[in-house]
Amino acid sequence: MGKIEWAMWANEQAIASAAITFLGGIIGIAGMFKNWQFSIYAVAAGFLIFVFEYPRGKRLSGHTIERKFQRPIAKVVSCCGPLGRNYYVRFVLYLVMCVPCCFILPTVLGGVCLIITSAIYFAAAIKGEQWVPVGLGTTEKLQAKRLQSLRPPQRPPPRGPIQQETNQQGNMEANRF
Amino acid sequence: MGFSLRQWFVNIGKRYLVLTLWLVVCALLFWRTYNEFKYDPQFFYVHQMLGSWLCMSRASAAVLNLNCGLVLVPMCRTFVTFLRNIQRKVGLGTMANLLDACKGFHIACAYVICILSVIHISGHMINARNFSKYYNPVYADVNGVMYKDQDPMMVVVATVPGITGLIMMIILCVIFTTSIKYTRTANYDLFWYIHRLVAVFYILLLVHAFRGPIRRQINLDRHYPGCEYGNMTIPFPEPIPEPEAEYYAELSQVCDEGPKFDYIGCQSWMWILVPGMLYLCDTAIRLFKRTPTVSVINVNRLGDDVLEIQFEKENFTARPGQFVYVQCPDISTFEWHPYSLTTCPLSPGGHHSIHVRAIGDWSGDLLSYIVSLIISAHVLVFNEKTFHSSCSHLLIDGPFSSPMEDVTKYRTLLCVAGGIGLTPFIAFLNAIRHQTLKLGKLSRICLVWMNRDIRSFLWFTGAIRSLHATLWEERPDLLDIRYHYTGQHSARDSIVADLFFFKRLRYGRPIWKDLFHEFAANRPRETIGVFTCGPRSLAHIMKRQCNKKYSSGTKFDFYQECF
């Protein structure tokens, strides 16, 4: 198998588990299950996990596609320091958070999915992966880069594309007509 | 110049029409099953206890059964290739269009399975609670729990449907999270291996309804539902449905015996039998076709990262445009990777070839493996990077159909390739060069090849140059090639190439609007085939251009293959 980015999968699994737990909590409350108080916990836990996991971390290699409106939440998560960065923390956190979900029927599936999420985060932590924010504080650099590429032309028209102007003695120029 | 509805329908709309029809069928099945459980006297007592969520859960189960069967059909690649061969003889464009969208239908079915599973499991959770709360003390056999107010969790963990359902939902959740596009494109191996869990899913599905808690009455002739038996009263959690109220009101007579109940039984096997057998047969045929050994005849290294592998395989014939799956057991036992064929001799005894670009783990490992074979074999090499071997180090599965096969049905073609995406078109050019392909009414091929690295153009210059030379005498106007170099130009980027290449080289991406208008102006009222093989963003741009309305009446039919 090639290199697997466990944290990427764990993040998607966490989002799915949060949604399942949230829905299970809603069913527990609306269906007036016994011990429905656990459902209230499930609704709250599902919502919090969803918000916490919403910002995608930077990929190890390749382009990271950010979720819509994730930057403000990414700023908050990156302010948490090691609590947000370290995947061992998430492994323990989800293992603990899934326990109350396993007491009533509607939230059992959410609890089991959270255990799976926790296990995948454990694998990610062992591989040394870390949550790194994406897109925070780099907009200025990009703009500066763009401005630098604009230079006034050196020759009068007719002239080729901008890149050609930098190399007028290359083989390409000599062979092309 | 606006949007052409007709062209949109030809290119994309037919698929949405089929999707809509399929959704209508699912909705009708849902509605029919819902009413069956609502009004059927067999389920009268169960319906009294559980209410409308009984109908919701059973209706969603029926649609789930249908979709679990249908989801397998697009993945029967040999069957789809067979249908494509029939389509070529029959000439139905719609059939080709729909066959090319197989993967999309598989994904649509998968989404419906996920959504309906949520409804199904929600329904059954509420059913479990209702079984517990509205325990029937009169007729104990109809109950799903042992006593009133028993923990509904027991309905799940102590029954076969409960446990199998829970495991199936976990498998579905894990498959879903690895299959969404972002995770799938980043970790294709993980997606592929986790997807094998569907085998467990289907085995559990077959036994899911075994001895379930929902019971149906089997002695309707001796006990009318709702009739008095032994002077007992039954609590009504929900009013009796209106049309049948009179029926039940009339039958308020004393019956001879109490109601007898039985399990509904497993019905999923009826829905997944045919698609399941089709899939198993398809897999068996593929396994059988993989067994003839592949003889690697020649391996050429083109540039830093591209290998041309020429091979020979028994009973293997392919058409230009088709692709194969390749496995190298010495690198990985389970991984199969798709590559378009670049040479397809139609006569037996010819060599087929594929071009493999080393951009991922497996392809990179293949390159290193072949290079190490060259070193270890101590073969006297000539032409600097040529290797001869008659031993088999590769397994080939295929060939399978792709949208690129339809090029010969157009008079004018616009073929757009990005990077290594030129491979299906090279198969056609080679077939034209060796005269194994009938040109038919094809009169002009405009080939646009875009690369980010100038050295990549060297991969196929030989093949293109020799085709041009072959065509120069009789059909000099057949082939129009445009090379587009889209990378950052610098002094280090120089290659040794001939005038033919440099005269056709352009810098930057093509201006698609101008290109399409050029075609529209030169070919009024004609239908032009636009074939794209490259990154998804390129296909998206081409699709948009093809769906526009051109004042000269020219229409563009769009085909794509993405990687």
C-alpha cells in the first residue's frame, strides 16, 4: 500500500460520527426514549465535534481543499495549541466522549463510530501526523508574489509571451520561426 | 451566443433523465410498500403498536434492497464492455452515453443507500421504543420485546437483524468516509481496500431479516384482525386508517381462535440474486481472462518518468481507445492500475503496448523494478535503454471499454489531451498509421496536446512524426497537431527536436473560445466530436464550451476520460 494520510480519513470519519451522534440524539429526544438525558449530551457532543473537526488540516503532500468558511474556526483551533494539534489528544478525547453514547439505543451507532474515529486518530498519531492550519497568514505572500512577476517589456512589439522575454538567447528562440 | 439546451441534453441531459426515472421508480416502490404495511390486514396488530414508523422502515428497506442490487451492475466491467460492443454494431448513441456514465450511476445508488439507511435505522429505533412502550399484553406473540418497558437496546443486541444491522451501518459509514472524492483521490489504496468490505456487507444483508421482531399474522381466515376474542381489549396507539375502518367495524364478531404470528423472513436475496450472480460471473470471467501469461517483449524508457511496455498476451484483442488493468505481483499482490492501450494491432500475433508514467507509489515502484531487472539481467543493451525479456512479470486484465472508442463516427474530431492523457489518441494514430482502422467519414483530426514540462513532448514525437510522414502523400490534411507548452519557460528548458515540432509549438493554454469559434465558423451545421482525456478541470472547461450555442449551427458532442 502507498502512503496513507490517516488524519485525513480520521477527520472525515469524525465529521460523519458527529452527524450520526447528533441525529441519534435528536431521535432520542423526539422519540422520548428512557434516559433521554443522554440524548441531550449526544446532541451537544455531536455539534461540538462537528465544529472542532470542521477545519481540514494541511495535507502531508498535495493541495489541501479547504471546507467553506473554515478559516475562522481554524484560527480558534490553532489557538488551542497542543490540544488542537496533537492527535493523541483527539484519540483520548473521542474515546472518552463515546462512553455516554453507548447507554441508550439511538446513540449507540454514534458511539461506535466515535470509537473507530478514535482508533484512526491513534494510527495518525503513531505515524507522527499533526494538525497544521491551512491558509492562515499566507495571503500577503501570494499577493507579493503576483506583483513581482509584472515587469515592463524590454522590447518594442512584436514580442512573445512574458516568459520568453527572460531568455532571448536560448535554443528555443534560435530554432523557432 | 448562449446556452444550447439541445446540446446539453445530448451531452449530459440523457443521464439526468435516466436518473430521474430511476428516482421515480424508487419513490413508487417506497409508496407501494408504505401502503402495503399500512393497510394490509396481516400487519394490523404490529401496526397498532408501532404506528407509521413501521411503514417507513419497511418501505425504506424495500428501496434499499433494490438499490443494493442495482449498485453492483455498473461495476460489472466485462458486461459493460460487452454492451458497448453491441452498441457499436447497433449504433445507438444514447446507449453509449449511458454506458459511459456507469460510475456516476453507481455513486448515485450509493448515495441513495446511505440516505435510506439513515431513515431505515431511525425507523427501527423508534419501532424498538414502541415495541417496549406499547407492549401487547393480549397477544404476546406479536411483541418484539419480552415484557413491557424492556430496554429497547435488547431489540438490537439480542436479535440477528439488530446485530447485523449495526455492523452493516458501521461498514457503510467507513466505506462512505473513504469513498468521498477528497479522501478517495488522496488515498486511493485505502479506498480500494476498505471497499472490499462490501463482501461482508452483502453476506450480512442476506441474513439481516432472519427471525426479526416484526411479525405478520398468518391465520387471517380464522381470526379477522381486530375481532373480539376472549373479551379482551387492546390499546390503540393510533387511529385506524379511514378506508378500512368500516371493514374492521363490521367484523366485530367473536372469532374462533386468537391470531397466530410468524416472521416476515429474509427477502433481500430476491432483490440481489440477479445482480449478485451477474457480478460474480463477471468477476469469474475477469479472473479467468487474467490467467494467460503476459510476455513482456520490449520496454523503452522515454524521458525520466515514462515507460513504454510492449507485451503479448494469448487471446487478447483490443480496440483503440480501450484500457486495461495492470498488476505487477512483485510490487503488490492486490493492486490493479488502469492504463490506456497505446498500440492495438487488430491482427493476431501483434504487440500491444501501454505507456506508464511514474507519478504515484505503484508506478514509481514499477519504474524502479523494471530498471533493476535491466541491471540484474546483464543483457547487452543497445539503443541505450532497451530491454528484452520473454518472462512474465505483469498481469493484464481487460480490455475494457471507454468513451474514447467513438472517434470514428465523426467527420471532424477535436481531441484534447493533457499530459499523459494523449495515450488513447496515440492508439488511434498508431492504428491509422498501420492501416488497421477504417477511417470511414473521418476527414480532419485536430489534436491539441498540452504539457507543463517541455520534455514531456518527447514521449510521442516519434509516433506522431511517422504518422505525419505516412499521411503526407495521400491525406496531408487529415491531421492537425497543436502542441501547447503551459509551463514556466526558462533557459534550462530546451529540447532537441525537429522543425516539425517547433513550428507547431505554442506557449500558454489554448484560448478555447477562439478555438471553438474557429471550428464553428469552418464547419457550419456539422456535429463535431470533442474528446478530452486529462485532468478534471480541463474536462469541465471543454464541457462548458460544448454546451454553448453557436450561430453557425455547429454542434459539439462531448466525451471525456479523466484521471
